[in-house]
Amino acid sequence: MAGSTFVVNRLDLKKMLAMLKVNDKSIDELEANLNRLHRHVNAVSFAGMLQKVGLKQGDITNVFRRMGIDDISITEIFNALDEEKINETFGKIVVLSIE
């Protein structure tokens, strides 16, 4: 997956999200976030965005599959997302001072 680019049509994405019962306000917020990023985002960040609008891992997996991303890459995306969350949480809990 490294270096791969996947494209999804804006209308197709909206339809997918609506089918997954994401409300219009959340879809509009997601689209606004993507527009701020000039419609280019890495897959890990995109997975995080989809989680923030209420999608579960299985639904996000289906979105990625419809975009043409293979299961091995999807697993890598979720592993990276989990690692980011662990690092964020760990940084909030532990403060280290090395002298």
C-alpha cells in the first residue's frame, strides 16, 4: 500500500456514508475537513475521520474495500490508527524527564 493513491468520487462517498446511516451534518463536516486538506488525506487520518462521524471498524473496512483497498492494507491502516491512539494516550499519562 505504501505510496498507493486511492480515489473516491465525492458523491459516491456521500452515498456510502448515507447508506451507513451517517447523518447529513456529519457528512458535511467530513467533506469540509477534506476540503480544508485540499481533498488529499492519508488513509490513517481518513479512518480516524470516519470514526469521528460514528462509523465502526467494520463499516470503515467496507468503505475502504469499495475504494479498492485490499484487506492487508486495511489491517495496516487500523494498526497504524491504533498505534497513534496509544501514543496520544501514553503521552497524556506519562511525563518523562531524562537528565
